[in-house]
Amino acid sequence: MARRGRSTTIGKFAKLYQDRRVSEIRMLGELLRHEQSVATGRTSGLDARADRVDAAHPND
């Protein structure tokens, strides 16, 4: 009987990529929640002024 799941080499690579996707989705969710809280005026303990880009210095 053939092996299935994460015991195979392909399964191990699939787990690696799945874990990476989950991590990226989690980070994007946290970033989105932070940006939404800044946009609504709630800073949730972070300084909202640090997130604003000054029009005179867009690369700062």
C-alpha cells in the first residue's frame, strides 16, 4: 500500500508551503487590523503619527 500524507517527501513540502501561507495570512490580517484601527482613530497602543506619510517627504 502506498504511503499518504505528510510522511512522503511531497507531503513534507506541502506542509512547509501550507505553514508559510498560514503565517503570511496571519501577518496580513494583523496589518489590516492595525491599518483599520489607525484609520478610525484608535491607535491600540501604537502611535498613529508614526504611520502617516508626510506629503513633503513621501519616502520617509
